[in-house]
Amino acid sequence: MVKKMKIIIFVSLFSLTLFIPNYSEQKSDKTYDQLKLLVDILTYVQDNYVEETNVQELIYGAASGMLKPLDPYTQFMEPDSYKEMKIETEGKYGGLGIRITIQDNWLTVVTPLLGTPAYRLGILPGDKIIKIDGESTSGITITEAVKKLRGQPGTKVTITIAREGLKDPVDYTIVREIIKIETSRWKLIDNIGYVRLYEFNSNSLDDMKKALNELTSKNIKGLILDLRNNPGGLLDSAVDIVRLFLGDNKLIVSTKGRIPQSNREYYAMKEAPYEKIPLVVLTNKGSASGSEIVAGALQDHKRAIIIGSRTFGKASVQSVLPLDNGCGLRLTTAKYYTPSGKCIHKDKTHEGGIEPDIKIELSPEIEAKLYQQQELIYPEGKEPKKDEKKEVVSDIVLERAVEILKARDILLQTQQ
């Protein structure tokens, strides 16, 4: 029994080393010496623990525990979690409809997705989830949290939220649903096009092209790309969005890691279909990862004006590696750098994030209200009657962007 278990462990680890070349023989020997400790513990537990043990659970627990000293984005995924992750990148999955991370050692909501159960109940970006079904989330990993939060549609989960400005934590009981991710909405504001991009997944590029085709057919004088509370997603999707606006084979983003395969550069094409359209990008502290790639590239090449507040500061790249038995590993393999060479990753010594060209700070209360009224972005011709419209707060960031693009158009006309 012990010999068989040793083989399982070594084969599993060997499959990982295929992705991480150039290991010296001396380093491998030291690694296997350390693995003997795990095998000894497993053997002793199997032989002596007071109750019969589940070997698979022990192995999965060891794999998760091994990754805890690394970073919040590196995760071991059991078969169900790995399968859900792949479904999620395709734009449809089961759960509450929130993007989460670990921030300041707390499970934190990056953003609730538009129209989902969490969004409808008023969960907000920045909320700390301190309990799930009454159990503290102290020390929890993202993988563990996802496992607790997701479940069969129609089932319930109660999360306890601590929020800036609230005296006491609040319990939210949420009914799980099949989550269909909406990637974008768009409309005309006078003669200015407006596109809100909610995240970067496999549908984002097609949706963005559809929005731009429709808006440019109206002879718009400029475009506003709203990336506020966009938590990111697929790297390739973010790069493809930039290629719509940036040409001349310019550098979009580079990634650098410890192994050669992690060092890559992503470039624009020779021509971009919308490289001449005046562009403003909106950001806030909920704009992360892919959003920061887009904003950073367009800012460094002076292709767009960035308006709003400093972005989240997540500049690490995760590679997803398939493992045996349907498991997966999401591993941080690189950090990305803007075209000017800046790494905007936030850590204990670095504030991180993209600093906007025009900084407009909003109070948490206003940010929350603006987020909750996102569903009031109506496509042209589908606006409700005035007496049916809800009372809304003024979006001064969006208003400033519209003013800038209108002023630019007026200046161009006076120079003709």
C-alpha cells in the first residue's frame, strides 16, 4: 500500500516538472528527500489514525496546503472546481455571481456580476466575506471559498459581509443560480459612443466588435470604454481588445517569469480597425488584471486618456495546468509589464495600479450607488419612459469623459 502511494505522489509531481525545465539533479534529489516526509506522514495516518481515512482527501489537502505559502491566485483545483473554472471562462457557470480574491488576508469581493443573485441583493466591490454559512473565512483559500460558495442551482448559502461604512456585519442569504456572464453593454450619449465591458472572456472580443460596428455606423465623434469594476479574465482577450485600437505593431504587454516560457511579448497588428477614433477609458479600484493591461497599453502609447481612480494592481499571470484524475493547477508563472516597462502589481511595499491621467475620486457611497444602477445602461431605442426611470446619482466620471470628447471635436472644427 505504501509503495503504491509513493508512485502516485512522484508521478503527479513529475508531471508538473515537465512544465518547469532546467531542474538540476541535485535540486531534484533534495526535493525527493523532502517528499519522504509527506509519504511518512501519510503512511502513519493511514496506519494509526483513530478512524478510517480517505486517501484522496488527504492528498488533495496536502496539495492545497503546499500552495498556501505562495500567493492568493495560485490554487490547486479538485476535478469539480477545475471543470467549473473551464466553464467560467466560456461565460456560463453555477453560483452566486461574484469575483473574489484574498486582500489583506480577507476573502474580498472584487466585483459582483451584473444581473446575478449577488448583484441583485446589493453585494458590492470591496465587501469582505468574513463568514460562509456561519463559519469564519479566516485563513481560507480561494479554492476552498469557491467550493463553499458554489452549488446546485436553487440551493442557498449565507454569507456575512463586513463593509466600509457599516457599523456591524450583515448576513445575506443568496439562492444559487446558473450564472450567464454578460460581457458588455453599449449606447449613444449624444454623438459619443459608450461601451461598458464587464470582463474579458471568450465572448468579449465578438461582443466588443458588435458594439463598435453598431456605434460607428452612427458616425460617433469619440468613444468611451468603461472598465470600472472589470476584474479581468483571459490575457488573450485583453490583448485582442487593445488590437482594435492600437496599430503599428506596437508592444501591448510583456510577461516575465522565472522560466523562459514565461517571458513573452504581445504586440498590436500593423493596422487597427478603430485606431483613429478618439478614445477615453474609465477606471476605478475595481479595474483589475486584464483591465489594467488595456488601460496601461493605451496610456503608455498615448492612445487614450484614462479618467477615474487608481486601478486594483493585479499584474500576475496565472497558467492553468491539467493534472491527473481531472484535477488542475492554477499557478502564478509571471508578472506582466506595461509597454513602458512598469510592473503595476500591488504588494506590501508598492501601491500598484494604473494612475489615471485625470484623477477623480468618488466616495464609497457614490461608487456603490453607481455600481447598483448599472442596469440602467439602456441600448438606444430601449430606454424606458421618463416616468418609469429610477432616481439615479450623477456619474461625474462619465460626464467628464463626455465633456473632453465633445471639447476635442469642437476644437478640431475650429481648426478646419
